[in-house]
Amino acid sequence: MEKSRRSFFKKGLAGAILLGTASMAKAGLPDPVKPKAAKAVNPFHLGMAGYTFVNFDLETTLKTLQRLDIHYLCIKDFHLPLDSTDEQIKAFHDKCASYGVTGYAVGPIYMKSEAEIDRGFEYAKRVGVKTIVGVPNYELLPYVDKKVKEYDFNYAIHLHGPDIKTYPDATDVWEHTKDLDRRIGMCLDVGHDLRNGCDPVADLKKYHTRVFDMHIKDVTDSSKAGRGIEIGRGKIDFPALIRMMREVNYTGMCSLEFEKDMKDPFLGIAESIGYFKAVCDMA
């Protein structure tokens, strides 16, 4: 009996030692690495609004886009003037291509007469893009309708929040264009839409069939007092916006238009792009 007891305790002690050794060994090893979930496939593309670089030349703009791994630019006329020659336009595209960047649209271009509309459409044709981001006077919309039919372009009206009377938000653009050619719609500037007291996520859902371009930015408040700030620090719900773009299958561009510290915007641009890309991976 005593021998059996001693045998039992010896076996028990050995088992405990073995268990303890195994636990210690396990504690010294890292947990198995879990594979990341597959990233969502986004139907949209990330780009840059040329106005972000109003204080900088094309070379600086393209170097910045290259470092950010951004390949699309909405062309502003301070980088490629409206009266550019064909040779200048070719040189512009060649320079963009050398940095892996494509100019996908022109604008915003403000149009206050039929002559300015003619000039804008012919400029876009010579540049070789199919989208104009424009701001025409209300009374000129029938003429824009005529030109869209003639050129087969998408015409995206840029909304500007409460700062100017024309096109303050997405609903205003919709109401003025819903009965026009289906190629006339909006450049949904989510920051200005919010500053006019609207919900850009809900507006994207309502009007997505007429959203041909998007300017993404964050703002400090949902009122006229709201000012530009790095994406992720302001009032816009970017995870919800990204989910909505996927839900409505928005296949256009989301171009950052950074309007803070415009004489030295580079850190803010990098933070905004980094945040947006991270949210795209997680949302």
C-alpha cells in the first residue's frame, strides 16, 4: 500500500514538472501569427485635387504624389493654363507620366458666360480628359446641357458650402440638374456639404447616380465656421463614407483637397492620406 502511494506521488510530481516545463516553454514562444483579413476591394480610386498645390509648381506636386503613392490628379489651370498649346499639353502629360501620375479631369473651372463654357469644353478636349469639374452660373445650365451632348463629357458641378450662393450643397446641385442630361452632375465636396448643414454620407446615397467626382477633406464644424483640418480630426465620419462608396459602387475618384496650411501643407497632406488609406483597410 505504502509502495503504491509512493509510486502515485512520484508519477504525480513528474507529471506536474512536465506540465510546468511545457507551460514555461509555451510562455517563451510567441503566439501563432494570425493572418490578416483580406482587404476590401474598393471600387473608387484615390487622387489629388490640383487646388491643394495652388502655391507650388507642377514638379513639387508630382514629387509629392509619387511619395504618397497617388496616381491621379485633377488638373488646375495654374499647372496647365487654358490657353496651353498642344505642345505644352503633351509636355505636361509626359511629365506626369514620368512620375506615374495621370490627369483624370480638369477644374474646377468657373464659367460665367457661354464663351467661357466653350473655352472650358475645348480645353478639356485638347487635354484629353472626359470629365470637367465646373461651376457655371445657374442660367447657363441649358447651354452646359447642349455642350455635354455635343462633347459626350461628364460635367461635375463643384459645390462650395455656405461661402458662395451658387451650388452650396449636393441637394442644390441635384435640384438644378436632375432634369438635364444624365452626364451633368456633381463633384461632391464632402467638407463643404457638411459645412452647409448636410450629411455627405446620406447625400452620396441619395445622389450617387450623378456623382462624377469627389473632393475629400475634413472640417472642424458642420457650419460656416467649419475650417479645413487633417482627415480624421474633424467632423466627417470617414468609415461611414467609405462604406457608402462601396454600397453604391462609386467608381470615380476621391481626390484630397487639403485647404489648411496651404503655404506648407505637406505634413497635413501625408497625415490625411495615411488616415484615409488606413480606414479603407479597416472599414
